[in-house]
Amino acid sequence: MISSLANRALERDGLGPIRDRVLGGERLTDAEALRLLEARDLAAVGALANHVREARHGDLTFYNRNVHLNPTNVCVASCKFCSFARADDQTASEGYTMSLDEAVGKVLSRRPLGITEVHIVSGLHPDLPFEYYLELLSRIRKAWPELAIKAFTAIEIHFFAEKFGKTYAQVLTELRAAGMDTMPGGGAEIFAPRVRRKICDDKATADQWIEIHRTAHRLGMRTNATMLYGHIERLDERVDHMRRLRELQDETRGFQVFIPLAFHPEHNMIGKAFPKPTGYDALRTLAVARLYLDNFDHVKAYWVSLGERLAQTALAFGVDDVDGTVLEERIYHMAGATVPQALAEPDLHRLIRAAGRVPAERDSLYRVLKVHQLTGGAMKPAPPVPPLAPVQPPPAGPSLASGT
Ligand code: V47
């Protein structure tokens, strides 16, 4: 329930009608989401988001045991917010490309840690053949069949389709046959063309990002969605971004989680003009996402992007997921993140428990593996994952024109 103090604050700020609609289970309009993003009283908005979070998940807070793999940072795109990409493989410029042995070996070396998911993202390398990616997946899959492989953003899928003359469905089908399970949510940035033109004008468009996720969902895959905020975008462009995600989710139900990503300003082209978003901005964005995205099961506070303390605080502002152990993250550390390279499972438990929540280890598809109650941690059976829209056969022909 919302406390009487929060209720009073909502009334005082003219947000009573929005509160009533949220409590009545009604969908928020774009204008209402914008009102909430502009609201003065963060705690009151947070209380509303917390109500929705607790109604869905109680105190459960999800995390997984995951590792990251970034096989190359060589990238032909020139996103102005990116600190990770390099133009070539020269060690002097900190460019690198792992051999397949190196990349596969890195993943397999984590086996003793009980990892359940690897998250693979790369730069758009101008010379690597498609077989490199297929073999990367198939070698991991063969050596470690039960490891879930979350791989390749929509930006990479678009790049492969263009470079190798395939449709999105063909690229996804071939990667999937090689071992890929789900897709991460990266590369969405902000969908508004005004923003994309300025910060990432030479990679997949918003429409293409959406179409690739739609195609993945139609093929029966689960994917994630992100939003990179805290740079040149306006608040209404954040709402527009979430609206497009909500619309696709209405259509496919294929998204698992929404992850707002706070801009990190170091070592990139726009960082000097835009400092890191404030804690208030981060919490308000997460809370409004929880309230507006009524068809998303989960909202994640990525601790690497927010820092452990803010991610922990976010658990009272609508968030139910903190990502995972994240061994060996590079993208945010190259952009100035000062958080550790990884968090051990007991550290995640400590953060979650100190926020009054219950840690629940999940797998890559958000099935609960273990609820860590303080009294011993009984196993809970994994709930079934609801089916997606029927699997559609990939259309024939190598054309990209249809975007499928
Ligand atoms: O696509 C790049 C963003 C993304 C910066 O799906 C930056 O579970 C802030 O997508 N400041 C990669 N953000 C990370 C990502 C992700 C992370 C965790 C979980 C999941 C998931 C996905 O990071 C990029 C881009 O949008 N990014 N540079 C920067 N300087």
C-alpha cells in the first residue's frame, strides 16, 4: 500500500488521478509518464512504482550468475557515447580481437564458478567472417551444453545481415542453430531520429532495431530491451522510446526485461558536455519505467551502470532485478565506471537483503532457480515460461529490404 505521506505528496503535486489509474490497473498515457518524469517528489513516484513491483514480485529480487565476453572492440560504427570501440586491432590503440581459442577458452575457464549465462557483445568488426560467430557459439554450446548464451545486439544482427547478404530471420536462425539462446537489449540507445542522427547515425535505425527484435520474437526467442539515457535526449524522447517498446511487447510478448542504462561520460566524444545522470534522475527513470511498461515483467537496475549503492536503492523504486555477477565487464569500465569488475554471489545477496528484499537466483529465461530465504533457501520449482507467438518460417531470399 502507498503510505499516507506519499499519498499526500502525490495529491499535492496533482498526481492523484495518475495514482488512482495505477492502483486501478489502468495503462498510463505518454502524457502521464512525462508528468511523472517531471514530478518533484521522487519518493512519492517511487512509492507508486514500489507498489506495482511488490504486487508483481513481492520481495523477490532476481539476479543470475553470468559472465560477459566481448570478443572484439574493433568497430566500424562511430557512436559518440561509446568509449569501448576502436578503429583497428592495434594494441597501441587498445584495439583487440580474440582468436576463437581465446574467446572460447575464456568462457570455459569460468565453469568452476557455476555460471549459468554468458552475455556476448562485440564491436562491428569489418573483416571477421560470419563463420567466426557461428563457430564461437557452436564451440561453447558443444563444450558446455547447459550454459545459456545471450548474444549479439540488434546492431550486430543488422550488421551481419548487411555484410553477409542475409535477412534478419536468416541471420537469427543460423546463429540460433549454432547455439544462441536469447538476445541482449543493447544498441537501442534512444529511438528518436533527432537523437540518433546526433549520437549514432551510422548503425541500425530505431525501426531496424525494433524489426530485429520482432523477428527474434516471431522465431520464438526471448530478448531484452535497453534505453541509454542522460545525454542529449529530452524527457519526452524517453517516453517515446518506452512507448515503442510497449507497443512491440503488446504485439509479441517477447521482451523479458527493460534496462535503462545511465550514460557514462569518460573517454567518449560527448562526455565533456554531459556529466553522469544524477541519482534522482536514475531512480525516477526506473520508477516511471516500472509504471509505464505495464506489459514488461521485469525492470533491471544494472549495477555496473548505476553503481552498487544506487542499484540497491532502486529496489525501493520499482526495480526487481540487478543483473548478475557480471564477470569481466568492459564497456562501462572503459567509460569510467569505478565499480568492481564482478560481484560475488554473497555480495549480491548482501545488497539485496540490506534493502529488505529476498535474493532469487534466476536463469537466463527468468525461471527461478533458488530463493535464498535467510532460513535456509528452499528450492522453488521453476515456473513455466509462457509461449511466444507461433514460430514463423524465415522468408526466402537474401534481401534486407523487407527488414525481416
Ligand atoms: O548498447 C555504451 C550502452 C550497451 C555507454 O540485455 C553505454 O541483459 C552508458 O546493452 N555509457 C551495452 N552506456 C550494455 C547492454 C546491456 C547491459 C547489461 C545487461 C543487458 C541485457 C544489456 O551499453 C550499449 C549501449 O547502449 N553504452 N557506451 C556509455 N558510455
